[in-house]
Amino acid sequence: MTTATPTAPRRCAIYTRKSVSAGLEMDFNSLDAQREACEAYIQRQQGWVLVPSRYDDGGYTGANTDRPAFQRLLADVEAKKIDIVVVYKVDRLSRSLLDFAKLVERFDKAGAAFVSVTQNFSTADPMGKLTLNILMSFAEFERDMIASRTRDKVRAARKKGKWTGGPVPLGYRLEKGRLVVEPHEAMQVRDIFQLYLEHRSFVRLLDLLAERGWTTKFHALREGRERIGRSWTKDALLRVLKNPLYIGQVRTEDDVVPGEHEAIVDPEVFAQVQEKLGSERTTVIRRASEFYLLRGLLHCGECGQAMSPATSHRGHHTYRYYRCGTLSKKGHACATRPMPAGALEDVVVSHVRERVRNGELLHEAAGELQRLLDREREGLTAERSRLPQEIAALSAEINRVMDVLVGAGPGVRKQLEGRLAESMRVQQAKQQRLSEVEQRLHRLTELAAAASQFLERLARLDRIWELLTERNKERMMATIVESIVVDQQANRVRIEFAKGIPLAELEAPDAPEPSGASQPEQEVA
């Protein structure tokens, strides 16, 4: 006669969630109701036992997995502490099909099943998995439909001239969902329009606003937070000067319509400003795919501001530049004139390739990389030797305190318990650090291999430079060079290489006079 081997009990965890926190203070709330139904289901199953830990998320959306109790649940599942995850309905776990698919995959990998008690299926069988996918598809479809209806509602409201949300513009305040004129700010808005018509210079206008101490709008945000007003910039002024809201209109997707709010600026003044703005060359952000080899590396020797790529068009010709960002960032000009991109890039590339050819750059880079790796390895090795001794000493200390604690009187017990807790905390921290040190030492081996590959590529740089794609040229330059400072007053370009490689100073290419085709009109993102 064969005796059947008893199967181990299957450990079940119940997960509950409620999207809003309202009602959670009640003695028996939605989370309790979900849990009660799940407990009853578990009791009816043979060999299922409920783990004591609770996983309840009150006031958390199911649109993502950023929920504290849910993250604890996942950690316990992956630690093999749970065999079955039980929920009231599928959407308590997640409303996103993509998130749900990833969760089921993680459950399967950990050997855990998933059960929905009201929909009567689980991931333990193929039909259950199919049904789950169908249900989650409908859940995501419903969510998309709600979002679409919301967008349609906002679009319809805007076509009726209603305010549909966002930062309240300067000159208005929000009352019962409608924009109401704020007299003091409205005066500032009218003056900004008038001052621009008088001076037609953003530099002068920014100076005048700074002299008056005017800033952008102060915003009171949610939960008592505030966003203070900031100094005006050219971009912030353009947003004001081009906003049809100030003549009582609301911009829709493809048109402007009369708004419910009161106008601040006279329509004739607004039209004059638009005409003058249209006649000026204004900065336009271009696509980031434009090739600028030194993007992100250049700095102005005059003011220290980063130099940004820029493009100018004259007839059928396109001119590339690097120019100081002081004007666009701070509203006033810098003495450094725009530098021709091609000439500046040639100077830098020629110097880098020459240093690679004569072996100087390769030798310096190899030496510095090796020094960095050796220094890191030496420190970590010493720490790995020291930490086990410190952990053992702490263990002995903990044992001594526990022995004393057994027979201690009430007067010293509290002091000993505090000492014990601190020793255990320090021991745990040192154990964690020891694990980190071991991982870092292992990582150093990988870093050494990566450094070796980099040096091999660097050695071939001069031979393969012309064969590299533009993007790979940018990456290689960003790896070798830390920063480049253009000092037009001294007619020098100062190249600071990656850590440990000596800097270089070269003669700067001539900067063209700021006239005609030499003026960039479009800045590159």
C-alpha cells in the first residue's frame, strides 16, 4: 500500500487597493470588504494558508505600480515567501495591461500564482491567462476612452472661450474656474507691451524690468507650496507678447476664439507688437540631430557661460556657429562673438588626432586609467580585509550585551537595549557595506576590461576618424575632452582633457565680424 506524500501548504497573500482615501477612516471600509471576500475564498481551498502580513494600499491609483504595500508584496513574492497572490478583482492589482503582463511574468519567475476571487480564474491554467489578458485589455481600453473624453471636453471648453487650466498668466487670478483681472499685474503687462513698442530691444526691455524690480508671476501651488517670481528672460517675455489671451481671446488647436475673460491689452497695440516681432529675426529651436561635434563642451572665456550651437541661413547657404549663451539666458550681450563651428572643430580635432598619432594621449590616458583602477582596488581591498574583523567584534559586543541584559534590573535595561539596538544597526550597516565592496571589486574587473577596449579604440582613432559616423565622433570627443574654453581676448582655445590628461592651449580661429552672414539666427537645441 502506497502512502501519499502530504503536500506543503500554499502560502497566500491578499492584496487590496482603493483609488481614493475617502472613507478609509470608517470601521469597515472598502479594503476590509475586499480582504473579507479573499479570506473566505482562501478558507474554501484545500491546503491554502493565509500569511499574517497585510498588503493594503489606500488612496493609490492602479495606473502604475508605485504603491508602498504593493512593492512590499513584490519583494516578498520574489523572496519566495508567497505562493499565491489573491485579489478581489484584477484591476485592484493593475489597470495597465503592460504593467500587468510584467507582473504576471515576475510572479511566474518566482513560482507564484495569481487569483482573482470574484472573476473565478487564476494564472495557473492557460484559459485563466487568456481571460486575464482580455479583461486587462478592456480595462486599458476603458482608461483610454476616459482620457479621450476628457481631452474632447477640454477641447470643447476652449472653443467656447473657457479657461481650461494650467499656470495662471500674469495679469489674472483664478476665481471659481474663471480668469479675473489682477489690476496691479495687468498694469505691468500693459507696460511690457508699451515698452517693447518704444524700444524694440529685448536687452533694453530686460534692463528696464530689472530696474523696476519686476519678476514673472508668483504662483501658489498645491499643498501650501509656492513658486516665486523669477527674473525676466527673453523667452518669458516672448510668451507674454505673443499670447492672445491678453486681448480677450483663447487659443485652440488651430484657431483663436473670443474668451470669457476680460482683455488687458488694446487689440491695436497687440497687433503692432506682433508686426514688429514678425519683422525681427527671432531665435528658433532646431532639431537636435544637427551635427555639432563640440556640443556641450564649449564655454565662453569672457563670462563662463556655455556656448551653444547655432545656425544661420543666407540664400542657399547654411552657416554653423557656436555662440555664447549669455544673451539668451541672461538677457544681455557678451563681448565674445560667434565662432565658426567648422574652423573651431578643425582646430580641436587636429590637435587630438596629432596627440593620438604620437602616442602621447594614449600613454597619458592608459597611465591615468590604471592609476584610478589601482587606487580604487587598493582602497576596496583594505576595506574588505578590515570589515569582517569589525563585524566579528560587533557580534561579540552584541553577545556580551545580551548576556548582561538577561539579568539586568529595570534601571539599566533601557540603556542596555539602546546600546544593543545601536550595535546591531552598525553591524548591519557594515555587513551591507561588505557586500557593496565585494560587488565593487567584481565590477572593477569589468571596468578594467572596458578601459582596455577604450584604449584600443583610442589607439586607432586617427586611422578610423573619417570612417566614424557623426554621432560616434561626438561620443568619442565627449569621452576624451572634459571641456573647451574659448578666450577671444587672448586668441586662445584651452582644451581640458578627461581626468589625468594634461590640458592644451591652442590658437583660436578667427571670429568673423558680427555682420551679414556671420550672424546666427537659429539656435540648435
